[in-house]
Amino acid sequence: MINITRKEHFNAAHKLHNPAWSDEKNLEVFGKCANPNWHGHNYELFVTVRGEVNPETGYSINLRELSAIIRKHVTDKLDHKNLNMDVDFMKGLMPSTENVAIAIWKELLPFITALGCTLYCIKLCETENNYVEYYGE
């Protein structure tokens, strides 16, 4: 088995806000991320898949195909969008980096599995100092 990772990026806005809480409590818990006028990030997305190396191609997965899947099912839907309002697979979710990574996993899983590989890890960098890694449930 070998792991291979494709890096992509997208820019998106969001706001962390729990509607059951007062504006004061949202600000206390989420700080600047609760800005009522939103804020944005330049996200870096790392998608790691695991598979056997095909002796005919030397690949475990064709990175061109993997990139196309990521773009079609994830980054095209997220790039320059509002995560709270514009993204179908984020509806009803708090758009924390953790939840975005989990949602990306769920979007990609069937397409990567169909290529004969295993989705191993989603790493989503929100800032140069903050990132999450998700390895599935």
C-alpha cells in the first residue's frame, strides 16, 4: 500500500454563529469568527488516498483524475462561496474547519472508492497556523 496526496485550494467566506445563543455569547465563544459581516480564508486542501501500485502504470491513482474529482465535487462548489449560505453539502452545518473537512470527506468518498482506492485523510488548512486532519469515522 502507498499513500499519495493531492493539494488543492479554495477561497471561501463563513461565519461561526449558533442561533440559539445571544450575539454576546457567539462573540465570546467564536471571537472574530462570529463577525456578523462574515470573514474569509484561503484554504489549502490535501486529499490523501491509499492504494496498491498498478504495475502497468506505476500509479496507485491517476492524479489528473483525482484532481478532476476534487474540483468537480468539492472546490468548484466551495471556491469564492459563502459556506453558510451557498454550499449544498454544508447546509445545516456549523462551517467550522472540522465540519468542512468531514463534509469534504463525505463528498469525495464514493468517487475515490470507485477508482479502486481508499480515502485515507482530508487535511484542511484554514490558516498557516490552524488545520484539521480527518481520517473517516
